[in-house]
Amino acid sequence: MQNLIAKIEAFVAERDWERYHAPKNLAMALSVEAAEIVEIFQWMSEAQSREPDRATRDHLRDEIGDVMIYLIMLARKLDIDLLAAAHAKLGKNRLKYPAGSDPVPPPAAAARSLKD
Amino acid sequence: MQNLIAKIEAFVAERDWERYHAPKNLAMALSVEAAEIVEIFQWMSEAQSREPDRATRDHLRDEIGDVMIYLIMLARKLDIDLLAAAHAKLGKNRLKYPAGSDPVPPPAAAARSLKD
Amino acid sequence: MQNLIAKIEAFVAERDWERYHAPKNLAMALSVEAAEIVEIFQWMSEAQSREPDRATRDHLRDEIGDVMIYLIMLARKLDIDLLAAAHAKLGKNRLKYPAGSDPVPPPAAAARSLKD
Amino acid sequence: MQNLIAKIEAFVAERDWERYHAPKNLAMALSVEAAEIVEIFQWMSEAQSREPDRATRDHLRDEIGDVMIYLIMLARKLDIDLLAAAHAKLGKNRLKYPAGSDPVPPPAAAARSLKD
């Protein structure tokens, strides 16, 4: 991980892209890359998505790589430790969803529905 | 990283959520979490996004944690090594954007514009 | 509008795409098209986004057209009247944001931050 | 439609939100609202998404309304006629996907896969 972060820092520095990398812009790029993964699956059934063919899996690896790259860039700009953030959030999710609970419907969506 | 992956596996197993976790669904959840980061920045200027206040940064850490969790879940379901995928994609990006090149406009967008 | 809806219905019927058009899938396609608009703006400043050049504006028109097409498809599948839904939601937004109020920070985001 | 557009213009003017509504920001808000629709469907099967219960359908109507509102705001800022853009894009889509053709895999995704 540290090695990957260092390589990404060098990549950005060599291109002088720091000026483009406001967190606002990196968040946009992150969501665009996430959408490219969604695009791959949009007309597949859930069952098909569990068994992608070789070419699709190669494509997915590229897009997953891009999401990871932007996620690292964003976390760095905000001085957030990515692994620590995921550990901490997993702890919160444990409390929010006790063992045996169901992820449906999303609590956020339900809360918003009531609120609006 | 290995420790985080193991904890996420346990989290899913304890809740029996494997049946919800088709890659299609995890891709949707990943993009929803990415959008929650975009929501935080949508009315901020780029300059403001570089200097989030304490509460906003705490909120960002949670959302970044969620993106990381879903990204790990998705990569696992597809049997893709997340760090290796990012390393490999960074290598491709090096070739696509030689040092000194500009990220604007996105080549994919320009290509699509010509094509459509 | 009625004319556009009728044309879209014919487009889907001619291709026999009804079987792909579960609301789940149309929601994915809608978000992918929205992300293609975000991609165009991701490295632009806000000021630049207010003054797109001719080619960018043509590209934007195409992507905005695609979002509208999927939004109509989705509303139809759910038997929701698109214009009536927007009118009704605008009424709710009027109450949520009294004249003179500020859209920053997003109330949903702030609420979620407190809740999580 | 003209009536809705006029109401949206008045809504923005009364709140003096024009200064927030750079196309870059409106594109972000549009994608965030699209993601809120995706969130509703993320753990549902395709079959379940075709038969939402009453509360879910009410929630969907609100979110679809929000997407429509931001889409109108964005088109206006760019001086793009929303209905004309959708008509024109539908014509292009007719050529790209001849009757009898399949939407899978997405041509853009396949092209990008080859290109990258």
C-alpha cells in the first residue's frame, strides 16, 4: 500500500496535476470511475455479474484499479488514512447493522423518505 | 490490508449478506457511496474543498471508509487483487498520459463526442 | 413531451428491450449517463463550466438528451408522471428551503453525519 | 413543461441560488440525485424493482422529481432545449442500435476496454 501511494504521488508530481486535484474534482473523478463499473453491469442479471467472462473481468480490473487510484488521491489530499478510515467505518457499521439484520431497505433512504 | 479484508469477510458472513452481494449490486452500492462524497462537495468551491472544517472532514472520513469497504467487497467477489489492479492501471495511465500532458479534456469523453 | 414519450416507447418496442428495462437497470443507466456529464466538467473550474466551447456544448447536449431519455423510461416503468413528480417535489423543496435559505451544507449530509 | 421551467426559475431567483448553479455544480447535484434512485434499488432483485410497494414508489417519485428539477436547471444554464436534445439523441441512438440489436455489452465500455 505505501509503495502504491508513493507511486501515485510521483505520477501526479511528474504531470504537475496537483492544481487539478482539489478534493471537489477528485470526488467527481471517483464517482465517474465508479459509474464505469456500473456501466459494465447495467444490463446483466445478478447471476451473470457473478460469472463475468475473461474480457469483462479484465475490463473490471482496470476500472477497479482506477477507483482505487482516485480513492487514494482523495484520501491523501484530505490527510485521511484510507485503511484506518475503513476500519473505523466498519466498526460503526457493526453497530448500525447488528448480526442477523438486513440491509434492505437502506436506512438512509428510509429516513430521507420520512423526512422529505 | 489483509487484516481489513479478513474483518470485512467476517462482517458479511455474520450477517449472511453474501446473497445480496452480487457484483452488480456491490457496484451500485460503491457508486452510491461515491455520490455521498460528491454531495458533500457539490456547492463548495474548489478552494473550500481544499480546506474542509473538522465536522466535514469527519464526515468525509466516514464516506471514504464506506467506499473502501465496498471496493474491497467487490474486488473479492471478482477474485481481483485490489493493490495489483491499481498498480497495473497506474502503469497503463503512465502510457496514456505522458509526463507533461494534461488531463483536460478527458480522452474518453472526446472520443465519445466524435464517435456519437 | 407526449410525442417524445411515444417515440421512446416505439424505440424500445422495435428493439424488444423491455426485458432489459427493469427499474433497477434503468436506474443504473440513468446514473451512468449523469456521470458522463460529470466527466465533462471534472477538471474544469466553475467559471469554465459556465462558458463551454461549441464542441463541449454539443457533447453536453447529447449527454443531457440521454439522461432525459432514461428518466422518461424509468418514470414510465414505474407509472410515474414525470412533470407531476417534479411539480410536487418542487413544492416540498419550497418548504424545506424557505426563501433566503442556503443550500450549504446539504441537510441530508449533515443529518447523516450526526446520525452515523 | 414551460410552466414547470418558469416555476423552477422563480424558485432559484427567490433564494438567490444562481451563484451556486455553475453547470459543474448542477452536474454534481444531478448525479447525486440519480444515485439516490440507485440506492433504493441496490439490494432489490430486478423482479422486485418491477413491483415496488407504495412507500417505495412514493420515495421514487420524489427522487425522480429531483432528478428532473436538476436536469431542467442544468439545461437552462447551458441554453439547451431539453426536449429537443432528447429528440435529437434518440435519433442518434436509432442509428447506433438498429432494430433487433442488443444493448449488451455497452459499446462505449467495449471500446474503452480495447483502447485502454
